[in-house]
Amino acid sequence: MKKIFFSLILMLATMQLFAQDNGVEMADALRSNGKIYLVVVCIVIILIGLLAYLFSIDKRLKKIEKENEHKN
């Protein structure tokens, strides 16, 4: 029963999103000036940086876990 209720609430929440207007003025202005590509490039650079940081943390964590395993 909880799953059905939760699914119904989620469906109703997404229905509200379809009622919004698709005319985003800022995105239209950026697209017409050709600056939308700059925004996309900045977002991609940020995401690549975050992924590289996460992989480096994972690599260090595995190294620490391996060292800790050998000590025990």
C-alpha cells in the first residue's frame, strides 16, 4: 500500500512539471547569442573535475584499506 501511495504522489508531482511553460527566456537568449556552448563547456569541465577528484579519493581509500588489511 505504501508503494502505491508513494508512486501516486510521485506521478502527481511530475504532472505539475508538464504544466510549466517551456519558454525559458535566459536559455533562448544564450542560444541565440551562441553562448549556450560556453555554459555547456563550463558544466562539462566542472563535472570532469568532480569525477577526477572522486576517482583520486577512491584510489587513495583503496590504498589505505589495503595497508590496513596487511597490518591486521
